[in-house]
Amino acid sequence: MKRRLLASVATVATLVGMGSAQAQVELQFWHAMGGNLGEAVNAQVEGFNKAQSAYKVVPVYKGSYTETLTAAIAAFRARQAPHMVQVFEVGTANMMAAKGAVYPVHQLMADAKEPFDPNAFVSPVTGYYSTADGKLLSMPFNSSTPVLYWNKELLQKAGLDPAKGPTTWPELGEMAKKAVAAGAKCGFTPQWQTWTMIENFGAYHNLPFATKSNGFGGTDIELRFNDAARVKHIATLAEWSKDRTFVYNGREGRSTAQFNAGDCAFHIASSASASAIERALTKEKVGMGMMPFWPDVIAKPQNSIIGGATVWVLQGRPQAEYVGVAKFLSHISSGPIQAKWHQETGYVPVSKAAAEITEKSGFYKDNPGRDLAVKQLLLNPPTENSRGLRIGNFVQIRDVVDSELEAVWSGKKDAKTALDDAVKAGNELLRRFEAANR
Amino acid sequence: MEKRVAFNERWLPYLLVSPQILITLVFFFWPSGQAIWQSVLLEDAFGGNSRFVFLDNFTHLLSDKDYYASARLTLVFSALVASVGLGVSLLLAVMADRIIRGATAYKAFLVWPYAVAPAVAGVLWGFLFNPSVGIVAWSLAAIGIEFNYVINGNQALALVVIAAVWNQVSYNFLFFLAGLQAIPKSLIEAAAIDGAGPGRRFWDIVFPLLSPTGFFLLVVNIIYAFFGTFGVVDSLTKGGPAKATEILVFKVYNDGFRGQDLGGSAAQSVILMIVVIALTVVQFRFIERRVHY
């Protein structure tokens, strides 16, 4: 009896052992895409898991971008790092500086012998995430850029042509004033004010955000965004806020709620907000255009820069598992998948193939305006001011700029003082970053 | 004559307190030690590049005017939360103590807010006062008061104080009520017979006899204002606008977890730790002397 029991235990043990020998390798992918975006990510992962049987990618939603990054850092320090983590563009400089933590994508692809052509991606995206000598560090995933949205209904009420948006800031100001006079609760409100009104404003007007090509040339840099053009721009917005031509509605993406509620005539927001905005206001009521510019600063706008996130591969897993990671990254960056992602969400197509597929499918004919984001990114060959930003401690620097701008909106500081103070405090954070990564 | 329990075995008392000691060591002393060690390091977030910088993080902090602004704000905030919180709950407790009919129902309602997590309380109050959809903000606008905590720093601070107090009132209320009910009725009746009015009875009899409870609550409330209000701030204002609600504990979180500046954040928590230890010592040495037990 006892012997039989032992034998059966042994059989079960062998079976279990065999099972695990054949089991799939699980690959952890931590991301920050909630709601609809999260479902889209899950669909991408499911496609990969069904297409092959050697690897199983496990997508885990970890909350906001910051929460996801914090969770990955904590896991890395505890030697439990996920294979892949989605990190927003603001974290790029810090990720690059993290010695021994990051497995650069170009190297991963070479080590895993996975066919990989960085030229397949559009240059504003690869430029942001490559080293000075053009080696791609993280896998482009979701990139967006700010575009102008307007509420056609409110423009019509103000006696304006709803089909035609403004191209310059003075025009926007005039139209917004008319909209407010005709009863709109707010003329214009921007999303992610630092990203749209300071960072992209600079690139679009070919003005530097920081020295050394916005930080691409090293960490010993200084901020430069307190120039006359931006001081004037912020001062103008502050002036406009007196009669609600401009209304500040909070940090990050909070202002979109006001635009979606039909309160505001104009909104500068991420192209990735397009689907949510169209759902809230209906497609017919939403107009889309490129960001306005100041004709007295630049004759024709330069190009905008991206926001969004890429997938970073973390070190510390057995080498064999990284082959699966390479395959998965190839999968999610392939043309058809990126095309679907672009059309569903409003993020820009990160690869040229995705752009072509979308173009051919006739998507832009049915959804006018959805091609604007890419066009605006590719408006002109990027200069050293419009390639992107590589700023250490960027999350904190954005916080500094946000709170200095809030001081302007509440009337505590004038535009010049606020931007000077932001540059000063930001430079201190840069020195700290330089010291920490010496 | 004090009653003393004698242990025959030398090790037994140590064994009996050991679980408590162990918990204190693991959950309090160890993290505190880690914080102190972290506060003298400068490193990148992933820990690959760690350098011993001695007191650099502290000198950096103490030369930062934002830090002083945050410290001043924390003092104002804690004073407001503790005084308003204690005042309101004492008033409620005195009134609830007098009620004869339906007392249990009133008490249950007053204790209710304590069951709400601070973060949820923050979201709730945020909704009520939301400048575009909030019912309270809307009503205020109707009588000509523009309430916009997204831009106005003082209004944001007021809102955070209200939410923090609302969350803590129940706790204070319970203790005050228990304290009131422990006061012998005979004392109050004797005073009444001697001709003391309700106000006199309260200030000369009830208030002094309530002082141990009040003192305990003062300590608890100040510690609550320093640390427990994090959830309210995080869900309501995230320290904004323009740092108007960035109290010290929120700055620790913001610099450490959002900014990934672990050394600087650890230095802040060490300072905070020292401040709270000092505050508690001061309270026990000086204020406690005036408390009647």
C-alpha cells in the first residue's frame, strides 16, 4: 500500500516536472495604459500569445506613468524586475543614465538575432529615443503630439466659420474672445501646459528648451525657456485669462473634461485625446488643426515634438528569455498592429509601414484631421531645437514649471519672473542630476 | 499601595514583550534606519550609481527656499487642522451628550465619516467643490463667490483643511463624548445648585476634567495633520496650485516617488521624523503639566 502510494506520488511528480519543462516562458510587460487603451494593449499581447507557443507575455496595468515607473524601479531594486516596462518620454534621460538597469533595444535585437531596422520608424520618434550616434534605446510604442481642437458649435454661435480654425495665436485670441462674447464659458484651455505651452512651443518656434541641443549633447546643460517669445506668450495668456479667453483647468489632462463638456471653444491637447474627444462631442462637432504660432517669432512653424511612451527592456533576467522579448517587440511594432493602434487611439503611427497602411485604407478620408499630428511632426527637418528633449530629473522640472505657471494664472507672479524662477529652480535640479550620474 | 507582579523566571518578561519589540524593530526601527542611510546617499533611481555624500542632501534642502515655504505651510496647516478639528468635535460631543432622544442615531451619523478613507474623502470634497461641475462651487457662484481651488491657492488650502478635518472629526468626537460621559454628574449638579450657569459649569468643571482627553487628541491630531493627511492632499490638489498645499509629507512623496530623488526625499523624512519626535517630547514635558488627571 505504502509503496503504491509512493509510486503514484513519484508519477505525479514526474508529470509535473515534465509539464514545467514544456511550459511557456512568461514575460512580464508592465504598462500604464488604462481603460480603452489598456484593452487595445491586451489585444496586441493576445495576438502575440496566440501566434506562437514558446513565450507568454503577461501584460500588467500598473497605474499612471509615474506609478508604473516607480513600481518597476522598486522591482528592479528587489531583483524582481519585469522584462519590459512602458516609460513616458519625460523619463528618457533618467532611464538612459540608469547604468546596468537598461538593456538597449538595438543591442537586444542584435543579441537575439532578431531582424530589426530602426529606419522603419518615423524620425521624430526614433530621434527622441536614440543615442547621439543614432542607436535606438527603447522600442517606440505610443507617441503623440499636441494638436488644436475646436468646438464647431461654439464657433458657429459666435458667427465664425466652423470649418476653419486659426493658424496663428493672434487669430486664436480673436476667435476665442468672440466665442466667449457669444456665451462660451471658456475660450481656450490647454492640456499638459508645460508640454504644450513651453516645450512644444519652443520646438514649433525653433527656440531652445535647454543648451546642448536640448540635452542631447550631455548632462552639463542649462535651461533656456525663459526667452522673450515664451515670456510674451505666457503674459498674453495671463492677459486673456481676465475675460476667460484663456482658462486654466488644472494640470496634466484635466482640462479635457471641460472641453469635452462643451465649455471651451479651443483646446490644445495630445493627438491621442482625439478618440475620447470625438466620443464626447461627436465627430461632427470637432474641428482639428495644427497648433497656432506667433508670426512675429517665426515666419513658418518648425515642427512639433512627441510625447507618449516607449517600451524599455530591463536587465536581470536569464539571457534566453530576452529572445522572446525581442520577438514580442518586433510583433508590437509591426505595421498592421501599429496601424490599428494609431487608428483606434489617435497616437501617431510610429512606423512608416503603419502610416502607409492607414493611408491606403482610406481612414483619413473618413476621419479628417487624424493625419495632422504626423504632418505636424514632419513639417520640416528637425533642428537641434526641435528634435526632442533629453532633460534629467524632467518629472521634477515639469512640476516646477507647472507650479510657476500656476503662480502666473493666479496673478501671484508676472510671466517673466515666473519663467526666470522656473529656469533657476530647474537648473538646480539639473545640477543634482549631473551629480547623481557622474 | 501599588500592586506589583513578580516574575520568578528572568526570561519570562522578555519573552512576553518580545513580539511587540520584534514588530517595533521590523516595522519601525528598520525602515527608519534605512531612511537615515538613504539620506546620506546620492544615487540614481535604479541604484546603479550610488555615492556617499555625507550631509549634502541636508545642506541642499536647508538652502532651498521652497522647503522653508513647505515647512511654514505645514505649521499653518497642522494648526488649522488640529484647532478646527478639536473645536468642532468638542462642540458636537457636548451637544450629543445633552441629547436624550435618538442619541444613538446622531452618534452613528457623526462617527460615519471615519469609515471613509482619506483618499476617498479627498475625491468626494473635490467633486463637491469642482469649479465646473461641483454643486457647492455652483451654489457659491450663484451668490457671487467664485470658488476655484484649481487656481486659487488659499481656497485650495481651505478645501484640504475641510476635507482633512471632516475625516478626523468622528475620531475626536468619540473620545470627547467618552470623556464627557466619564465626568461625574454629581459635580455638575452640585455646581448647578450653587448657581453656576451652563457656561460657567462647562469652563470650570467640564473643560478641566476633559483636559486629559483633549491633550491626547491634540497629540494625535497634530500627528494626523503631519502624516495622515497625505491621501487628502494627493487626491484633491497634488500639492498645487503653485505649491499652495504642498505640505512636508506630500513633498517627501513627490520628490521621492515622482521625482525619483531618493536621497533628498529620505533627508526630508529624517527631518520630519526629528520634528515629530521633538514635538511629542515638548507636548509631553510642557503641556502635559497643565493637564489635570
